[in-house]
Amino acid sequence: MREELLCHLRQITAEEKALLQGHSDIQKEIYTSGQEFVVDNAKLLERGHLIEIRPHTRFAHFPKHRHNYAELVYVCCGSATHIINDTDKIILQEGDLLFLNQSATHEILPAGQDDIAVNFIILPEFFDRILSMMERENVLRSFLISTLSSHDSQITYLHFQAKGILPIQNLIENMLWNLIDKKPGTNTINQITMGLIFMNLSVFAESMAQSQTGNYEQDLIFRILKYIEAHYKSGTLTDISAEVKLPPHYISRLLKKYTGQTFKELLQQQKLQQAVYLLSQTTLSVDDIIDAVGYNNSGYFYRIFREKYRCSPKEYRMLTLPQ
């Protein structure tokens, strides 16, 4: 990270000055008005804004709390120790990303002066607009965003070790500059940047922490969704079962638990997402697209396409043509 950006983030805040002068606790009134410690986006976000940043408060234990928004924690340098849902202790190192949805509870152990972490405060609507702008969806990216924007997701947090992934580092830094600079008209830029971050995370999903307590099922879900994304044309539950060395019924139960869908439904979702991409971005015939996404029964394809998109493939292509 560029030194001038780090210099800005290292500045001692008014709350931190109070802590250094002898106040032992963080000032809860900065974050919430209620009895239960739920950090309120209305306290931290300007009216009309969907995203904001706030450097993590150092020098004190940040007690257990939730948020009424999604949070992304990014460690610029040093480390930050989080305890999530009372059980999972995660030591974030430089370059790590931690996404928390509204269901997660967490506390943060005291950080030193050189432990610089930034909290991105993100309203769920921010992710809805990202999905609508994405040129080409996939099941993994959709799962990432639904996890973070949903209040009742089975997965409440996601941890990525992204220090060595230069595209993600650059995108995070660009977004930090925009949010610090506060120039007007950057909201769309920030949403596109976040969309690009998710696209890169879906490519580098295997970089999610593998050894943290409680992450086994989360890691497995990512691996299965990556398989569906890469093998949607001819993938089978038997094949992924052999690859991850687990019985098909276990994989089916896991997918239903975390995504609400079966393997077959997710495979079909990816096929249809690929089909609409080809319809809107290529001149391939509908028959060629049906073959390209792995269907050999055109009648079945037309039926499920119309059920999902309320139009035929030809009508979809006409609707997406440039005016």
C-alpha cells in the first residue's frame, strides 16, 4: 500500500486520543443509541450513502457487537484479532479480507499503533446494484453477494487471504482513495470496483483461509461452487463427490443448507447464466448456444429458459441488443 495512504490511515482519531489519555473503554455512543450493542449505520454513514470507511479503533478491546449493515474489514498493515460468533478466533494479517453479514457477532482484541485496519460500512442495497451491473454472473459470485446481503444466511462471515493477489490489492486501494477523497459522483465507481473485487475473489476463491476453526464447510462450499462454475456443461454430482472425497448425499445436504438449492438446480442456474451471456454477447445461433452450455434436448432448454426469464431465447436477445 502506498505510504501516503497509510499515513492518512495512521492518524490518531479523537476516540483513540481519549483512550491514550486514560479512558479504558471505547465510546459506545459513537456507534449505537440502543441498549444492545448493534453498531448503527445511521451513526456512521452520511445520508444517501451506501458505503463508507472508518479506520478500526486501536488501543482498546472492542466488545462483542453486531451491525445493521454488512462489513468488510481490510488489514493495511500489522494484524487484527477477531473473535466471531463467540467461537472462531481469526488473526487477520496484512492483506486479509474479512466479510461479515448482519447476523455475525464479533469482538476485536486491542490493536497497536502500527496495526492499521479499515472497516468498510456497506448497506445491503449496495450489493443489489452490483449484481444488476454484472455482465456475466456465476453461481459462486452470486453466492458471495447473497451471503453478505442476506440477514439469515447460514454463513455469517468469509475470510480471504489476499496479500499476494495484486488485482484485489489494487482494487481495494483504489476504493480507499475514492472514499477518503469523497469526490462527488464516485458511488457508481465504487460499486463497479466492488463488483470487480467479487469477480477476482470468485477466481481466487481457493485463497480463503483453510485452517481457521469452523471454516471447513465454508471452504467445501466454495470448492463445490467453483467446480460447478468450471464444469457446468457436463459436471455431475458423482464427479465432484470423487474430487472432494465425500459421499454425494453429504454434498447434497451441504448445498441445500448453505445455498437453498440442489446440485442439479445450481448446475442449471450456471448453464442458463452462461446461455444469456452468449445470447447478449455473441452472434451464435440459439441451437449452437444450447449445445455450448451442455443441453442436448432443445425443447427442455426452451421450457426452463422461459420459466426463468419469461421470454424465449430469441426474445431475450432482442431485448438485450444495443438500441
